[in-house]
Amino acid sequence: MQLIDFIGAELKIIIFIENVQNGGLDTFCSTLINNWPNSDDVFTIICNKSHPGRANMENSINRPCIFAYHRIPLSWVFTKQVFFFFPYFLSRMLQPFLRIPFFPLQYLLIRNIFRKNDGDRLLVINGGFPGGESCRIANIVWYGMGRGRSIHNFHNFAVKPRFGFGWYENWIDRLLLKSTKLFISVSKSCSDSLKIRKTFENLTNNMYVYNGINDAPSVENNFNIRKNIGIDDSPICLMLGTYEPRKGHDFIFKAFEKVVKELPNAHLVICGGGSKNEIIKVKKLKNKLTATDNIHLLEFIPNGASLISQVDVVLIGSQEFESFGLTAVESMVRKKPVVSTDIGGLPEVLSMDNSCGFVVNHQDEAAFSAKIILLLKDQKLRDEMGMAGRVRALKLFSAERMSMDYLMAVKEVNSSDGSKNIIL
């Protein structure tokens, strides 16, 4: 039997996403769609117009796809536009409570969007949990319109509701549980984290699908690290990710200072997106170091993963909320060893046998720096770990395997599963 016969008839799939910055969710969407097993299926991506990476997401998808951008009021957008003169901590504190009065309007506007965009399956792609405020509502609206239960996919760890806000969060969670056929996350540790929330303590309809990536492309990014930064043939370490505090820049800096004492010609390149405030904070941390000339900060570069091929070792210093660690897989497929902390899904990805790199306690800067020094001094070890990483990546984290798993999950969701309108 041919694969296409097994897959079955054409599906009209709506992907609903709320995104605040360039990064992993865009890569996930494009990889999922580009490697979707059934070429006859039709995709519509519904996304907030305020997403800064929408152009990059469009350009990275190489099959026909409908893009529908909306201006649904979102609390974080409203806060930036209206409360910009407030101190950051105050606007951050007020933002969640705006979700309550926004909910009825968001519900009605999302329902109107679904009426205008034809689809028989819904896949919501969320960052963390609760994550984007419109994401949970999308599943609820879909079910409330009688279109059946749908899939809620989340890519980072669930967190408990803020103090004084639990009654609302638990109410939304109960509606979501009723509306959702399957919760899918990107690692076992991330999937299990959903049970930290009261509504999902006994959840059984959850699973995880490891993220997948394409084999390293033959043509990489035109950005030349050594030429643009002025590094000769010195060893280079790369930290690739957003400038969020959870990524562990301070930890990496302290560890790398120890590396420079042992290897004065070693350089660290950091590349990623982030808010203006986040980038400023990282720059301040860097300026406090004695090895500041050996550390180079770059802003977001499209297809930044292609920089991996130009370096010797990739560093992941995450201190919390690292659900999967896509950078680790991107490094493995390019035969580059990784030194990583032991947060979240990273041990699942890299394997604790240290065959593809080193997994180190996230509080042990000395051990982290020692592993970097070991790799930078030993070309043979780098080559061996790099090859082992590539074998592991191609076996467990291929884009084709990931897309097939999601296709089978989508097919399991019956759009006529007896849903009834939700009374809010």
C-alpha cells in the first residue's frame, strides 16, 4: 500500500498561533508544513498581525498556504501601546487582569475569523501554557461552534496561575479541557508539566512529539562570523537563542570567563532575538566581565541556525523553561558537540550518556567551563561527539517523523465528535 493511500483524503487544516517574537514557533510551523506527508492537504495559518516574524515565517514555507492576519486586541499589545509610560513591573503586573474584560470580545472576533476561513481540523500552536491568551480561546471557540474538539499544542512548560488570578485561569482551563481532544507537547517533561494546573491533575489525553528538523541544508547563511566580527582562526563557541533571562546568559558569561583564563584566544558569539530591555540587560552583564573582548553579541539573524556550521562548540545555558532544546538538535545534525545544562527536555534530547555532548548541572559553572575547555582542546573528541550527535538526530528528530506524527494526531480528531455549544 502506498503511503498516500494510507493517509487518505484531503484535509483543510487551520493552524492558529499567537506569537510575540521571532524564533522557535515560526521554525516549527514552517518545518511542520514543509514536511507534511500529504501534499493535497490545505493549510491556513491564522496569526496576530503584531507578530514581528510573520514575514520570515511566510518566506520559509515552500508550499501553498493561506495566511490570515488579525488585529484581535491582546493584553500584551494593549499594555505596550497604552501603558508604555508605566514602570515595566507595573505594566507587567496589570497585563494578566486585562484578559478578563478582553475575553468576550476575543471570543466573538475569533468566531468571526473561523467563519471566514474554511477548515475541518484545528491545530492551535501555543508557546508556553497558558501562553498566548487567544490560543486557548481558539480551541474553545472551535468547539463552541460545533466543529468538534481540536488539538492544543504547547512548546514550553505550564506554570501555575498568578496569585489572585486562579479563579479565571481555572475557568478557562475547564472550558479548554472540554474543547480539546488532544494536548501535544514537545517532550515528556514538558507534557507532564501540564498537570501542575488544578484542572489537568488527572489528565490522560496528553502526549509528546519531539520536534524535528531538516537535514542541514547545503547552502547556509551568508553571514560569515569570522569576517564580520574580526575573528581569525581562534576557537569559537556559539550561544543561539533569545535574550530572555531564562536562557542563562549570566551563567554562560561566568563559565566562559573561566574558559578564557585557560584559552585566551577563545571567543563566544551570542545570537538571537529579544526585546530592547532584554538585550540591554545582557549587554550590561557582558560589560561587567573581564573577558568582554572575547564575547560578541549579535541581534536576530534569519536562519541563525546556519551559524552553527562555522563554530566549534555550541553552548546552551538554560536555567528554566527549556522544554525541548531545538538548538541542540540543530547542532547535532550539523555534527557539532553541545555543552548544555540539565534543564527540562535537554537531557532527553542529548542523552545522558554524553555521547553527543555534555549535560551539566545548571548551577555548576566550573563543570560547564571544564567541558568547554575539554572540547576546545580535543579536535578528535569534537569530531566523535559530532558524528554521534548527527546519527542520533537523524534517527529521533527528523522533520519527516515529526510531521507524520502530527498528521496521525490530526486524523484522530474527528470533527463530528458530538460537540455541543459551550455556554459561557
